Amino acid sequence: MSGLTLALSKGRIFDDTLPLLKAAGIEVLDDPEKSRALILRTNLPDVRVVLVRASDVPTYVQHGGADVGVAGLDVLLEHEAGPYGGGALLRPLDLQIARCRLSVATRADFDYQAAVRQGARIRVATKYTQLARQHFADKGVHVDLIKLYGSMELAPLTGLADAIVDLVSTGSTLKANDLVEVEKILPISSHLVLNPVAAKLKRERIRPLLNSLQAAVQAR
Ligand code: PRT
Ligand code: MG
């Protein structure tokens, strides 16, 4: 494949990347909400977009299924620290989109600070087991991690866990479930990632794209 393949996930990353691509001269011709196609054409015959799960973007780019991708820092760091990480992704540009933060949340009646002070073992449910493990290890807090794939907010409400580690943006999901944010771990935004081999072999094609995207980010 001599052209350029760009991996995006549907939803907020696709929606927020579109204007940046447009500013860089790339217009996606197919609407993912209207079509079931997973490969989308653009106005440039040598550039295509593939739609993958948000957490699969690093895998696609690492193994060359795509040359370029856009993924949240949460997904990228969790992937890097995991068993299939391998550290083979370049991360040249923070697109400053899909901003949120990774935080610890508990029920209002759970005294998190006291549990930390007393050195209690805290049961933490999360999709981000690697990031959570690192965070609590750095703090010297003992945790039992419980891996979940979604609806983390339910865990403290059902007694499955004392706390969750999850993404927060407006805070309304926590509020709707009577949970409180007790610790901010990491500010998150989405980054452009590159396959390192493509970055070398397709340098002439990728460099101008990178420059225009950078200009588009700065112009906002
Ligand atoms: O759905 P799928 O399993 O395929 O993947 P995904 O859920 O990771 O994809 P998607 O599109 O939901 O998220 C992609 C990326 O968007 C994430 O990796 C983050 O980097 C970024 N992002 C930004 C967010 C949010 N903001 C966000 N608020 N991802 C998820 N949320 C969720 C959060 O998990 C919680 O359930 O929204 C809820 C909290 O939002 P507030 O506004 O109520 O606080
Ligand atoms: Mg989602």
C-alpha cells in the first residue's frame, strides 16, 4: 500500500479530528453514521480512513494496519504498559481534542483519604488496569484491581469495588450515579500516532500532513 491509511474511532475522536483533517486538506467523503463501511474514502485518492475501536487504534498503527492514527492518551499509555505494547509507536503531536482526565471516584460515604492514610487495601474497578496499577504503586497504596470493560460507575454502587478509575469530562456521569471524584490522576487528550516504519518510508507524504495538522491545532 503506497498511499496513507489513517485509523480513527467513531464518535468523539472522529468528530473532533474531522475539522483538523479538513484544515490539512483532507476531507472524508463517507459518513460513518450513515454507512456501515469500515474503510472511508477521502478527497485525496491516496489517503483513506479505517474505522476501528478506540482501544484498537494503537494495535493497528503498531503493526502497520494503518500508518497514522488518533487515540486518547489513556488508550496509548494503557497499551504501551500492557503485554502487547512493545513501545513501537511514535507520538509526534498532541491534537488537544477529546480532552478529559483520568480520576479516582468513590461513593460519597467512602472516606478515600482515610483509607489511604490507614494503609487499607482498596478494591478498585477499572478498564485501565495498567495505569491504575502504576498510579497506586507510585502512591504506595495497596489495591486489588478488578478489570471491567464498561459501566465502571456501577461497581461502587453494587459493592463490587470501593473505588473506580475512569475518565471524567463534565462530571455529570459521576454525579448521576452519586459518585465523587476524589483524586485526579492524569490530564488526557488525543494524540496523533505514527507507525515508525511508515514514518521513515512515507516521510515525504507524512511530513506535510504533520505540519498542516500542527498548524491547524495551533490556529484553534
Ligand atoms: O466505546 P469503545 O469501547 O469502542 O471505546 P471508547 O469508549 O474508549 O471510545 P470513546 O469514543 O467513547 O472514547 C474515545 C476517547 O475519547 C477516550 O479514549 C478518551 O481519550 C476520550 N474521551 C474524552 C472520553 C471522554 N472524554 C469521556 N467523557 N472517553 C470517555 N468518556 C466517558 C467516561 O468513560 C465516562 O463514562 O464519558 C463518561 C464521563 O463523561 P462526563 O462528561 O459525564 O464526565
Ligand atoms: Mg465509549
